[in-house]
Amino acid sequence: MLLYALVLGFMVTIFGAIPFTDALVARLPEQQRRAVRLVKLDELSVREAAAETGLSETAVKVNVHRGIKNLMRLVARDGKA
């Protein structure tokens, strides 16, 4: 299991601190990319992100979770951002 935390623009993982960059986020599917960008980078609440995207709050939460999991897979596979 990969553990992570988002701290000041870095994804802190068991691999170390990895810059949470636009290039890394751009590799996600559209809904995941938008949810991660709004909630984690732009620091909108889930409710605000749901209003912005037209998705339910649950869908935003699911897309953020899946997006972070996919980012971790990309980092684990590629060994870098």
C-alpha cells in the first residue's frame, strides 16, 4: 500500500517528497484531474468543487481519491514525477 500526504505542493510518499506538478496532474483522466486540481491545488472545499464541476460531492470525493491513487501508481511505475 502506498501512503501519501500533500504538503505545500509536494506529494510526500514512501519514495520521498515529489513535486506535485501540473505535468504530473495532466496525466490523469479529465474528471480526476479537475477534482484533484480544484480540491488539492486550488484548495476549494468538496462542496465548492462540486458546484464548479456540476458533479455531486460524492463524485468529487471519489475522483480525488482515484486521482491520488493514480498519481501514486504513476510515480511508483516511473520512479519520478
